[in-house]
Amino acid sequence: MSVLAPRAHGYLDYLTVVLFALAPTVLGLTGLPAHVAYALAVIHLLLTLVTHFPLGVAKIVPLPAHGAIELVVSIALVALPWIAGFSADLTARWFYVVMGIVIFVVWLLSRYKA
């Protein structure tokens, strides 16, 4: 079901960058969970800037490739707390699980063949 047009998806991508960047401060994430959040903010920003869609700047990465990357990331985020060994930190664990689910839902709803 493709209900999110590329422009709307772009806005959500920039919102995702802000959420990752603010999570350590707002949620009190420290150590590895905080470093991963900051890294993901930068990586997601770079991917969004280089994606070939209305809110991209460099328009290098095709939108379907952007979608494939987000699918992989969404699944990885859900597993990350256990893989990286911080599942005991409930705040960090739920932040990454929820972000993974949200990114997956956005992936499901997005129109990647603009």
C-alpha cells in the first residue's frame, strides 16, 4: 500500500534525523546507545540528502535503493539492542525497537517508484 508520496517520505526522513539526534538528550541515552543514535542521525541525513526525490539535494541514490536500505535498517534496529548488548537498558531498547517499527511502517506505506 503506497500512500506516502516521495515528498511526504522526505519530510519523515528529516524528522527521523531529528529524532535520532535528540534521543540521547531527551531520553538520557548514554554510551553505545547514544553514539549509535548520533551516528544514525548523520547517516540518515546523508542518505536523505543524496536520494533522488523531491527533498534530496544531490539526487545520487535512486529512491528504490533508498527504500531497500530503510527496510534493512528497520529490521536491524529492532534487533540492535540484543546484538549490541544493551537490551538491559529498557529506555534504549524500546527507543530502537520503536524506531525500527516506525521506519518499517513508513517503508510499507511509501511509494518508492516515483
